[in-house]
Amino acid sequence: MDFVNLPLFAVSALVFVSVLTGLFSARIGFSFLLVFLLAGILAGEDGFGGYRFDDFRLGFWVGNVALAIILLDGGLRTAFSTFRTGLKPAFLLATLGVAVCALLTALAGVLFVGLDWHAALLLGAIVGSTDAAAVFALLTRSGVSLNERVAATLEIESGVNDPMAVYLTLSFIALATLTTPGPGFMWTTLAWSFVQQFGWGTLLGLGSGFAMAALLKKVSGKDAVGGILALLLCAGGLAVFASTGLIGGSGFLAVYLFGLIVANRASAAVTPALAAMDGYAWLAQAGMFLLLGLLVTPSSLLPSLLPALAVALTLMFIARPVAVWLCLAPLRFTARETWFISWVGLRGAVPIVLALFPLLAGLPQAHLLFNVAFVVVLVSLLLQGSTIGAVARWLGVALPDPGDEAQVRAVFGDFALDPAMPVGPLCAFYGLPAPPEISQALGDWMAGELGRPAIAGDRVRLGSATLIVRKLIAGRISSVGLSLDE
């Protein structure tokens, strides 16, 4: 029975040590996921374990299954109100933002790695999207509460930008292997692939979500407890992911929309299953990052390490900020919010899984692309993943702890005002410039000045004062803070 017990002991011990190490590393700000990735490397052929693992097909399969479970869990935890708040900016970041990131990163691939434009564009597509596993996990464990608009934008972007990255990756691989001449054929192929990916992904995700929600309302009860419902949801989500992929659609988009619809149409049935789903999601993340770490041979990274570092820094400090500012400029995000969203462009398992596509397709320089993508992920988790909480507090996008009075006053102001009071008497009392409609309610005037749905923490300047949204009820401002300049 050694063929059962020995591998089982090795795997379980590796996971146990990784989780235990991750619990301690999280206290000092390092990503839990980074620990799993490094554990896989240490168990590999260049590490203490010395285990040689080069089954890219298995790694690709496990990575896709794990990402499907992670995206399903993310969709199940996204409320419709949150989705509406972050949909427009997240959609722009997930489409135009990914394309801009890919293009600028491709330029870095040409300049620093010496790739030709076909390979450089493929590299840009591989590392162009943020990673749902990294974003969901690190936002939860960062120790800060972000305002709703920023948190919703980051979470939804990471959940829906994978299809764009997959589409671009497959498109550039197809172009690299295309034997049929003619630009007309090329553009037709790319356009049809785009329609298939997003059309089928949206259609099957929404349709199956409504069907599953109706089913859960009928079967949930005393005989279907949380664990059973989680298993049913997990199996249903994987079936949607696989069936969408079989007909040429985006399984990533489909499974995220499936989870979103089910959670919001059958919330009473889904809520008891969330604890078990959290366990499935963590198991998927642990298994995926351990296996992807095993695929990496550190000694093969050394020749391309410095060029890969240059690509990673270009992506973090140039490509991602340019893409975010371009997408969010028309949407009235504050400069602090935009800079924070620029910084939380976390790369995780998705780029490594996408980097397996060229290897499976047998493209030239595929191993180089894989190594560069891995370095990008490692640098992102080290620099960005370990500083989310500190950067959020530094930029002032973190909401205060309700129990910390000094922090609450610093964020929400020293005085609490009734949003129903007319704005004119307020301006007269504090000596502030009065707006044209002095009889307008303070809350309504602030909502008009914001020009978008208000969230807790939103600020409006009025002369020497800053008015802050403290609370909302049913989307309307219910309490206003006032801070006067010193």
C-alpha cells in the first residue's frame, strides 16, 4: 500500500505545512497564496523535495477547475447592489483595460525580453488580467474595509476580466499558427471568436443561473443542508463551465454569472452553503498554487530573470496605471481611488494557467513566456499583495473601524448633519458660499454634486468645508458629516 500512503502523506504534509506557514505569514502582510506557490517550488526538482513534475496538461486541467470554483464562490458572494455599483467601471477595466495593459506590456516584452511582436502580444495577453483568486483572498485578509465603489470595482473586474485575457491569448496563438492568408480572414476569425466567447458565456451563465435558483428553492430545506447544497452548487457550476467551453464560449464568464444569479435569486438557500463553498475555494486555491509551483524550475528562470523583472515593473507602474486612469477618467472616481485600483492589479494563477496555452500548442519561445509570466506573478504577489492594507490606509480609501472614535472623526468629520435640512441655512451658519437652490435638502444637493450613486465616504467640497457621506439607507444619504478647514 506504499503507492497510496507515501504520496498521500507527502501531499497532506505539504498542504499542512503550507497552511500553517501561511497563517503566520499573513500576520506580517504576505499573501497566503504566495506561500502555496513557494511551497510547490521548494517541493520541486530544484527544491528540497527534488520532485520532477512537468505534466503541463494536468496543471492546465487543475488550474481551470480551480479557477472555475474560485469564480463561482466569488459570484455567490456578490450582491446585486454591489454589482450595480461596480459594473460600469469593472466592465471597462475588464475589456479596454485588459487590452491596454496587454499592449503596453507587449512593448516591454519587445524592449526588455527581445521578443518579436507576435510573441510579445501573446505575453501581454497572458499577464493582462487581474486574478480573481488573489483579489478575493487578499481583499478579505488585508485588514481594511474599502468603500463600496472601490471594493465592488476590484472584485467584479477580477471576476469578469479573465474571458478577455483568454480571448486575447487564444486569438494571438491562432494568429501565430494561422496558415490561411489575408487580413480579412484574420479579422473575421477574431470577431467571430469574440462573439462566441462573450455571447455564449453570458447566455449560458444567466440562463443556468435562473434555472439553478428555481431548483434550489424547491430542494432546499431540512433534507438539503449547507454541505449538500454547496456540493450541488459546485457540481452545477463546473457543469456550466465545461458545457460553455465545449461550444466555444467563456466558461469563466459563465460560471461567475451563474453564481451571481443563483446567490441573488435564491439567497435563503445559498447562505447556509457559503461556509462549505469557502472551504472548496481555499482547497482549489491551495491545490492550484502548489501544482503551479511544482511546474516551475527556478534554475531555468535565471537567464531571463532581469528582463522578466523589467516586464513586471512596467506592468505594475506603467501599464496598469495608464489603463486604469484611461478607463476611470469619465466615471468621477477620485484620484486616490484611481491610484489604489491601479495598485491592486494583482496577478496570480490566471497568467500561469494562460502561459500553459503556448506550451500545449507547441509554440516557439513558449517556455520563455511561461518563465516571464511566473516572475510577473511572483513580483505582484510580493509587492502588491503584501501592501494592500498599507496603501489603502495611506490613500484614505479604507473605511474606519466603527469602534475607533478618532479614526471615525478623521474620515467622516467632526459634526453629523441631517441630510433633510435645507442647504441655505447651513451655509449661512458656517459662512459658506450658498448654492443657487438654497431650499434644496442637503442630501439631495450632495447627490447632485456627486453625479453618481453615493457611497459611504464620498466627499463634496463647499467653500472651506468638506461634506462627507456617513451613512446610506436604501441608496439615499441618511447622515452627513462636516469637516471644516483649519
